[in-house]
Amino acid sequence: MFLRDAHQVLVVDDQTILRAGVRTVLERTGEYHVLAEASSLGEAEVRLGTLPDTTRILVSDIQLRREWAFDLIRAARRRERPLDVVVLTECLTGWNLRCALQAGARGFLPKDTAGGSLVDALRCVQDGGVYLHPRFGITAVDAVRSQGSAERLVSEERMLTLLAGGLRDRDMSRVTGRPRGAINREISLLRRRLGVSSRAAAVTVALRRGMLA
């Protein structure tokens, strides 16, 4: 049973059981009411566009059916009354953590977390804080260690986009105006940072981590 003035929540996840569990945990407190649910990003975008201004919180996975939820998080934060965003996920990495933070998420928990931790996270972000579950501590360290300059991140994204397009070194040299040797060295460094041995694997990892749209 929730109170009449309970905080309204949108829950987004492709697992029916998880959405039901989140609803049970939150509404049991009396502080929260799950006003709407969505099982895909497309459905979530529709729900987000029709929610009343009284909605306060988005609880969402960071990836649904191989699609990243960063745009959904941004849309939630751009509302006239921005939603506080808490991420429940099994696939958080240093890169995804940075992307989600940049998009506006402020709470991060594993999906199998205890219900009390979820409630604590919601209360924390509503008070203006950032909540990071202890299990994601190493992820946060990785995010800090791997965070380069904005210029490097832009360069990597462009290089990955060109690789995904199937361009060869000479084509990338022509597009970027850089020598082929420099292109080859940058790709080698990028592969090393991603921990892969081939260009195709670099693109695959980049897609999985949300580094490419």
C-alpha cells in the first residue's frame, strides 16, 4: 500500500519478474508508487512522453535487448521537471558508468541487490546525492583510470565509426587528413585499450559498451 502523495516511478526493464520485484519493494515502503512500466526502449520513450509532471523517478537497466538506454536517461533529465535516474544493471563497465553519469543517472546498483539498497539509492538521489553500490567500486576505479581527455574520446569515437564503416587505412587517411602510419598506430593503441586483437573485435566491444550508437 502506497501513500496518496507517494513519489511516482517509471520502471524500465525487459524482465517481467524484475519489474514486478521492483514494484513490490518500492510500494511496500509506502513512499513510492510505480505509475508505469516498460519492457523496451521504444515503449519507455512512449511512456516517458505521456507521464504526468508528478512523476519523479526513472529506474532503468542500462541496456535492453542490445540497445543502450543513454538517450532515455537524457530524455528523462530534459523533462520540464527532470526525473531522478537510478540504474539497475548486470553489465556496468567503466565506460558505461561514465556515459550514464554524463547522461544524468545518479544511482547504480546490480540487479540482484537487496530491496533495502534500492530504496536507499532512491532516497539518496532524491536528496541530490550519487549512489554507487559497493560491488561497483572497481568499476568506478576503472572509470577514473581510463578517463582521457575530451579530445582523445572524440578521436576514438571517430576512429571506431570509420572502422565500423569498413574503411581501410588509406581511406581513413583521406577522410581524416592524417598519415596512414598515424592511423595504424592509433588503431593499435585503441585495440590495446579495449583488450582485443583485431579491428572487428574492437568494433564489437565498442558496440557492446555503448561507445558507438
